[in-house]
Amino acid sequence: MVAPNVKAETMRLMDRRAALEAEMDAIIAALSAPGGPGITGGLVDAEGFPRSDIDIPSVIAKRRKLAELRNDHKDITNKIEKNLEVLHSTKLSRNEQSIPRSSGTPASLHSGSSQNDPMEEDVVTRLPFAMIDEMTDGSPAAVDGLLLWDEIVKFGNVEAGDRLQERLVSEALSNEDCQVPLVIIRQGAPLNLTVTPRKWHGRGLLGCHFQIL
């Protein structure tokens, strides 16, 4: 049977992705330390000379490693999404087969007898459509509890579909200073949160970036 093997592989991929996220967080923290150049900051001074206050080779190496990790993270995320689709299809097929076509009993009564694995329910319940790949300290998103690499399943009324970036921006703008409910996946587990889009000292109303998956 394919599903158990796919589920085991998915859980391994999620563990691997969590390890990548921890490594990326460590690099970002090192680059963003006080006096550091950050992820994209310049490496030369105002006169065009290499900065003497930072270890430029080390910074370049960290940025290169971060780019490699982000590529690996994206590849693993894509594999996880494909596996989740397989698991979800398998689950729907199994549920349909458990309902006798000749029975007049409502489907809701049959569904309670399904022998689904609780862990499988967590994995296949919902599919994320975006991931937070940039987060500014002190931003509304950070203050309200969102974390780097959180995966977005639902943002207000926005779920998977077309024109996602446009719809996300519109949802934030139309709910300025109002709480927006979110459903996210954090390290493989679903979580409900709320965030309030609002003006602050930085850019945007949230201070984070959503990467569409």
C-alpha cells in the first residue's frame, strides 16, 4: 500500500525541513547581529572600500550557504506538498469506499467508523498555499506570534486559488487595525492565530513576506 510509505517519507521530509529552518535561522541571526550587514546589506563603505568592521569572506560564505539552504528548503517543501496531495487523495478514496452505495444511512454516520491514523489527519487535513520567508523584528506579524517559515493555510478569507499575492494584500488592507484569523502549519502541526495588520515604523502593514508555494 502506497499511503503508509508516503506518510513516513513526508514525516522524514518535515523533520529535514525543520532542521534546515533552524540552520537558516542561525545564519540569519548571525548576519543580523548588531553591527552586522544583514542578509542583503552592502559590504563596502561610503567611499567604496571594503568594510573593515566585518569579516567579508565569512559574510559572503554565510550568504551563499543561506541561498543553498533556501533552495533545499523550497525543494523539500515542494516534495512535501506533492506527498500531501497523494495522502489526501488516498484518504478521500478510502472514505468513499467505506460508504456502501446501497445503504440509506447518512455518510456522516459511516465516517465515524473510519480507522484513520490521527497523525495522518494532521498531515493531510489542509494544504498551505504560502510560506513566510522574511520577517522583520518588531513587526505586527512578529509581535502577533507569526514565525519565519510558518506555512499559511488560510489568511482571513484567503485560501488556495488564483491571484494569491493580490488577494493577500487586499485582505490586509481591508482589515487594517482589525484582527484577521489565520490557520498555519508550524513544523508539521496546524495552529490557529490572529494578526492585526497595522501601520508601524517599517514597511507594509504586517512586516513579513509571503512566498507563494
